[in-house]
Amino acid sequence: MTSYEQFHELAQSRRSTRDFLTTPIAPELLDKVLSTGLTAPSWSNTRPFMIAIAQHEQRDRLSKALVDRLRDSAELPGMGGNPDFTHQNPYPEVLLQRSQRVGKGIYDTLQIDRTDSKARFNFLERNYEFFGAPTALFFFTHRGLDQFGTLDLGLYMQATMLAATANGLGTCAQGYLGNYPDIIRSEFDVSDDYALVCGMSIGYPSEHPINGWQAERLPLEELLIRPSNS
Ligand SMILES: Cc1cc2nc3c(=O)[nH]c(=O)nc-3n(C[C@H](O)[C@H](O)[C@H](O)COP(=O)(O)O)c2cc1C
């Protein structure tokens, strides 16, 4: 039986990996990790999501197509993306500040100056190179379940990321990988009933300093809603 301390240790050691070794993941290990994700609960047990796995030549083809599209549309609003899921842009003020702190932490660690747009663009490209990972996952949810589908997907993703961590693998959930659904759809046989939400790079973490940088964890206190009469 896993103790709370063991669980806490595992949960807190999961951190987004943004630089991977090229070492491939053994197929049975990938299958095990993705299957463990299915221990997550799901709305009426519908599992309203699907997973596309890109490896080998397909991974390389997708990466090249994504980087090319990014470069071609660098001047366009939203980098020319036409994602199935969008969000308010810029973020609402309270969320914007948190997001900016992540950006600053990453750029500082990579010694990228705020004003160095070329270096910043290179980092953006790294997202579409899956940060060097040998495997990229793309997640779709059934449009019929609306936001509850994305909720279920999030639960699945976290269970999968913890299973990966427990097996020495690193992961990075990536909203960027949802930006160009047409490119992903061209490589996979996926029904129009399913919308692309995001992706995830998965593989063995390198020793790069970016993997040592740790995003802040907000104290629970900041997220608690006060009773209206206090
Ligand atoms: C749905 C989702 C999308 C994300 N998209 C990206 C992304 O496109 N690129 C990236 O570098 N990190 C991305 N992240 C990683 C977050 O920046 C990261 O989870 C957060 O800063 C907390 O750090 P931690 O994962 O190391 O605990 C994403 C995370 C989630 C959950």
C-alpha cells in the first residue's frame, strides 16, 4: 500500500520537462503508462477523449510541419493558428501575472533576454520540436461532452503524467500543440466529432538546466473562496 508520504513525494516530483533525451520509450512501458492514466475517474464513465501517439518518422514529419507553419505565420495574429479550443487573449489580469511569472522563469533560466525576440521565437519552436522528446501525444475530446470532456481529459493527463514520473519519464503538457489541428488531423484518422485540445511531449529528461527550474506553486490560501459574510 502506498503511504501518503510516497504519494506526496511522487506528486511533488512531477515537473514539466522541457528538454528530453532522444532515447526511445519501450513500447510496453508507454502502453503501461497510458493505461495507468485510465485509472482516472470519468464523467458517467464515458471516457470522452482519444489519444494520438506520434513516434519515429511520423513524429518528425509532424514536428517539421508544425515548425514550418509557425515560421510561415509568425506575423499573423495568434501565429496563424486556428485551434479547436481558445481562451481569452490576453489572459484576465489576475491570471496574466501568474502566466508571466512562468515565462520569466523559463527565459531567465535559458538566459533569454525579454527583448531578444529571435531567442524567444526559438524557444517557441522548441515546443513544436517536442523539446526533443521521441514521442508526442495529441489529445482530443468528444465535442458532445463540451467542457466536461476536457475535464475528464485533464484527469487522464494528470494520472498519466504521474505514472510517467513513477517510471523515470518526463512529460510536458502543451497547449501549443493544439494550435494547428489541421496538421495533426492530416496524420491521424480522427472523427470530426472529436476536437483537438492539446498535446504532451513524453520521454527521458536530459540534464539541461531548464529541467531544474521549478515553477512556483501557489499556496492553497490564494485559491480558497471566502464565505460571503466574512
Ligand atoms: C493544459 C496545459 C497546457 C500547457 N501548455 C504548455 C506549453 O504549451 N508549453 C510549455 O512549455 N508548458 C506548458 N504547460 C506546462 C505549464 O507551464 C506547467 O504545468 C506549469 O508552469 C507548472 O509547472 P510544473 O508542471 O513544472 O509543475 C502546460 C500545462 C498544462 C496543464
